[in-house]
Amino acid sequence: MIPNKILRTASFILILVFMSHQNLSAQKIDSDSLLRVIVKDMQTTKNYEKNIQRALLGIKIAPTYVDYYLLLGRNYDLVKKNDSARFYYKYYIGKSPANDDALNYLINLELETKNYKEAESIIDKAIELHPESKNFEQKKLTVLQLQKEQKREYEYLKKLQLKNPNDDAVRQLIFQMESKLKSDRMGSTYSYTTFDRKGYGPWHLLGFQYIRERQWGSLTGHINYADRLSSGQSIANGIQYELESYLFTGKNNYSYLGAAYSNDLVFPKLRLGYSFYHNFKKGWEGDLGIRYLKTQDNDFTTVVLGAGKYIGSYWINLRTFIQSDNNNWYPAVSLNIRYYFETRFDYVTLTSGYGSSPEERTTLGQFNERISLDSYRMGAGYYKMFHKHYIAGLQVTYNKQEYVRNLTQNELELSLMLQYKF
């Protein structure tokens, strides 16, 4: 037989355990309810100061319930009490180090308060914990940009490219970055065009260029010389002077400006151009521009619409030229496909097009005669940088061209390019 005293003691202990369990359950219920109230208020009435008091009460009720610390950090953040927000974010991350929401909040706080070194340290830890996160990769690029660490930003982009070789956005960013790196180039181009019409041609076009690339954009000066032959005799020749510039006007956009002048019949008297380019997400780019040509006899204004897309190592660009002559519309279109290798200077290209546009440098001197005539083009080229300083290119273009209505000629153009980069 168990003594009554022992039975009474055991019963009392069981009652205490039961009551303790009930209190814990009630505490859990109260904590969850209060947590939901705070979250709902943050989404609706947004009384952040009151939410701070609620969260502090929640910590008193359930000091091990770490979600309250995250909510405290977020509400302090929203009322710009940065030190308190930082303290509670860090406390929560110490308990739940892999929570990407908390990491995001703390990174954004450090970026807003310009603590870039601390933000980068947190981002690196976040990338270790979430190696496939595009969000944290983007934050790494952002913090490098804010610190103006161009070299490190470029190196990180190349690292991302090795990790994700088919990432269209990374390829686009690398090309943008390479365009902003300081470099100078000088070189020459030569085009030789033959015709299957007896006694007509060949044409020669020789150009010299100096290209200056800086963080603000680029500036290129051209001097072009053209000579047209017929039956072995030069019938027209002359010089053209040209300036072109690409200006970075924002994080995701840039502009093109161009002007060319010649007093010789073999070139248009004046060529002016402007285009605005915008880089969208996922490797897309759009452009809208205008071109003006003044020839010896007429003036022409052309509207340019274009769209481009990076697909892995491919760049696909389609452009439409809307133009008229004598109240008749003569649109032109061009398609350019490039496949890039190691750098933006290493690629193969395929081109095709219909109609005459102000972008066809070789035949631009005959734009007045060709705009209303049919023209079908296709071509291929290969460009390569070697020994880190020399860039060479070879391109062949075939054009089936009307020279008068219903009569066509075949044109074959061979273009060579050589530049020195320093």
C-alpha cells in the first residue's frame, strides 16, 4: 500500500505539470495571435510605432519566439530607427542565418545608410547560403557599382558568366561594362565592291578611324575616301569627314549621335543621326532614332525602330527604317545575328536585309537613286582580337540590286578591318 501522503504529493505534482502545460499552450496561442495582428497591421493600417510595442510585448510573453525579433527589426526599419532595426535583424539572423527575407532587409538597410563594406560582407554570406539566388547576385553588383569598383564589378560579371554561360542579362551587362572601360583604338577599313554589269565598277572605300572609349561613352572620328570606277577609269571620288559618339545617359540607357560632311559628289553632302537605346530586363534592348541625309538633289528623313536580344552568346538585332520620297514610302529592314566568343571583339556575324537605308555606308552616295528600288542583301563576317591589342575582321556581302525598275545587278562587297587597341 502507498501511503496517503505520497499519493497527495504525486497528485499535486501532476496538477502543477498540467497547469504549466496549459499555460504554455495559452502562451503559444497568445503569441501566434499577436504575431498575426502585427503582420496584418503592417499590411493595412501600418501603425509601425504601435507594432513595435506589440512586438516588445510578444517578446515578454515568449522570449524564445524569434519571429518577434524580425518584426521588431522591420518596424524599426520602416520608422527609420536604423540602429534598433540593425540590432534586431542581426539577432534574428543569428538564430536563423539562412532566412533570405531577413538577409534582404539587413542588406537593404546597409545600402540605404551607405555602409557599403558591411553590406558587401552580408551579401557574400547570403550568396554562400543561397548560391543560386539571382537576387543576391544582383545586390553584389549593386554594392560594387555604388562603391564605383569598376574593375571588381567587371571581374564579378565574368565570374557569373562562367557560372551561368547562357544568362542573357549577364552577357548584356558585360558588354555595357566593357564599353565603359578606358581604351583607345585606331585603325582602318577597306571595302572593295564589284558588279556583274559590264563596264561598271569596281568601287573602293577606304576609311581611317580613331576611337576613344571612356566611362561617359565613346567618341569616334572618321576620314573616309571613296573612288568609283567605270571601264577602268575613275568617274567620282572624294573625302568625307565624320564624327560619332555613344553617350551613357543612365544606368539602363544610352544615346547615339552622328554627323558627317562632304563636299564631293561621291558622298552625301550632310548626314546627321540620333538614336536612343534602352536596355530592358532579360537581355532585351530597344532603340528609337532619326536620320537625316542631304544629297545634291534631295533631303531625306528616316525614322529608325529597332529591337535586340541577347540569347546566351547570341545577339539578334532587327531594325526597320521608315522613309519616303516624292510622297511614296520605301521602308527598309535589316537583321543582324552575332555569335560572341571570349570578348565583344570576337564574333561571327550573319546579316540580311531589304531596301536601302542610311546605314549602308558603301552605297550611301547613291541613296537618292536607290531608295525607291528593290534591294536584297545577305552577308557573313568574322572578327577576332589577337595578342590583346590587334583586332581584325573580314566580311563578305552579296546584294541583288535594281539599278532601274525591273533591271537588276549583282553586287559583291569584300570588307577588311584592322585596328590597334591601346
